[in-house]
Amino acid sequence: MRHLIHLMNLNQDEFFSLLKRGVEFKKNRLLNPNALKNKSIALLFEKASTRTRISFSIAIQELGGHYLVLHANELQLGRGETIEDTTNVLSRYLDGIMIRTDSQKKLEIMANLNVIPVINGLSDLFHPCQALADYMTLYDMGMDLSKLELAFIGEPNNVFNSLVLGSIFTQTKISIAAPEGFDIHPRVKEILKKFNKEVRIYKDPKEAVKNADVIYTDVWVSMGQEKEADIRKKIFQPYSVNLELLKYAPKHVIVMHCLPAHRGEEITNEVMDKFSSVIFQQAENRLHVQKAILEWIYYLI
């Protein structure tokens, strides 16, 4: 049984197969219309969602399957039923679960039961579907991933963590600029050490972007951090991706954002609009690469 809890569930061949298959689906959305015939997959949400919910719903539908949207607060899970019992019950009704959750631990408990395939649609620690869509975007643009340098500006969050794990396969150089006290997660550090992968760490975003081919940013206040919003905005204000910062990067640099964007905070209107074609490609490619993920889950590629 296959699960996609983080990108280390893949090997290098599988990683690149997903990128290539995603490009094939982009060229022909109805490439494999019976792949999920007679399969029903739950989309379980503990957090709000736009791109994840819509892209998975359409992906499953265009692959010939059925999807069921569930919200944790509407299930007995929200009233004290254990994640183990819930997973075992769902496995008797469904063929797979995509979950968007605040807890990586929950995902791993579900996957370790090994009773139903589990896909991580986002957790507090990883966002593998987003990173796959991002690398697919760069691959589809004709870029040599092994020769790229990506500078992440802001907190080393779940998106950063997944981009870093993906770089183990692609050999993309990664740098990050983050304020004092915002360190790479210990678990991610362990994986980087295991694979002898170096990440260049800066406090000054101007230094981080100096040789960047790609600048990547994300929101300063994620879901669940609303009470810290004022403090976080003050801390991260010097890390805004604006036209002034772009002056310190190579002229060919592109800017990426996983969305939603808080314009005027982590990215200015001017930069967002200048690179909107890339950023909205990232969003679109969630649909295409998730079809490839679903095929992989069921041993169809």
C-alpha cells in the first residue's frame, strides 16, 4: 500500500515520473479518464482550503472516480473518536483518503495502520503536493532543476520543508532568509544530514537572493497563527519580496508563491502582478500533478 505523507515516500525515479506525468496531464486533462473507475476517495479537511479542495475534487472526477468532502468537525472525530478508529471505519467505505490537517502525527498514525492509502494535502510539517506542483512548474518551463538556485524568503514552514526534500532528488540549491529564532525544523535537519544536503541560511534576504534563479515566498501568518498576526507581521516586514529586493537578484530571476497571497505583506502588488503567470501556473499544476499522484498511489504509473 502506498501513502504520500512526505516526499521521502518517493524514490528519485518516482519523483521525476510524477513531474513528467503531470506535464502529460497538463497537455491532455482527460488522458486517463477511467483510472479511478469505481474508486471513492474522501477529502478530509481540518483546515480551510481553496486550491487543495478544488484541484483534488476535479482530479478525482476527471480520472473517473468519486470524491466525498468531509470536515472533521462534522465527524465523530470532532467529538473524541480516535484517529485510529476513524481511519479503520473509513477504510471499510472508501478507497483512499486525502487529508488537510494541523498535525503531521495524525497523518502518520493513519498511514501506519496501512488499511487505506493516505495522501497529505497539507500538514503543519509538510506540503508534498505543493512542492511537486512547484517543481513540475519549473520543469515544464524547461529549466534544468539540477542547476537552479532557489531562495526561500520567510519562515521555514511546511512548504519550505517539502521544497527542501524535493531538492534532494533534483539537486536544486536551496537558500533561506529568515529572522532570528525561526530555524529549520529538527526533523528536516535530520533528513538533510542523512542525504548530505546543504541549505544556505541567511538573516539578510538580500544575501539570499544574490545568486537566485527563483525567489519563493509564503504568507507570514498561517492558519492557526492568527493570534500572533501583529507580532509576526512586525518581525517579517523586512522579508517582504518587493521590487527593491529584486534589485539584488539576477535579472533573470522569477518569483513563486504557493498562494493564497497577502498582497502588501510577504509580496507586493507589483511583484505579484509581474510574476502572476508563473504563480498561477503553480496553482493550475496542483491539478495535473495530483492526477499523477493518484495514479502512483494505485500503482498505475
